[in-house]
Amino acid sequence: MTKASINPEKARRAASHPERPGEKCRAEPGKFLPVIDRDRCEGKRDCVEVCPHGVFEVRRIDDADFAKLSVLGKVKSVVHGRKTAYTPAADQCQACGLCVVACPEKAITLLPA
């Protein structure tokens, strides 16, 4: 994910959200980690489209992660093409909180590393 693939409109909306958590992109990379609630995530890519650090990707859910889902989570996953967000570059997160407020399912939280 590169900065060129950011959706500027979504990023602006997320940046001005009054409930935006985090350190406003001032945290040292790796001090916070975005955690995905896979039972909630529907793989809509809003996190990918607002993250200025390329932390997220959306892809097919791993079989092991799918097996851990609740019954409702499995149904939602299948309906949404078994897509979910992953954080392959979580160590680049600077806790801006854009992903948290952009996620329509409220499936992302920021936690101290």
C-alpha cells in the first residue's frame, strides 16, 4: 500500500472525526498496534484507504482465523466473500486513529504494543 492509494476524502473525514483515538500520527512506529476483530470485519477496505503508513491489507481470511469466528462471524465472512483486514505492516503504525473511525463495522482498536 502506498500513500498514492489513499482515498483523500475518506482520510479527511476520518481525521476530523470527534471520536478519533490515538496519538494523531505522532507515536513512534510500533508503540501501538491496530487489532482487528475478525467477527466484525467485513473487508470493506476503509482502513486500507485511510492509513497513511500502509499498515493494512484486505485479503481472504486464513482458514485458522475463519475457524475461530463465531457462527455469526462465519456467516458474515462468507456473505462478504471471506475477506478481512490484516496488518502486515503493524510495526509501521503511528497511532493516528484514522482506521478506527473509518471502519464502518467498528472492528479496529488501537492498543499499546
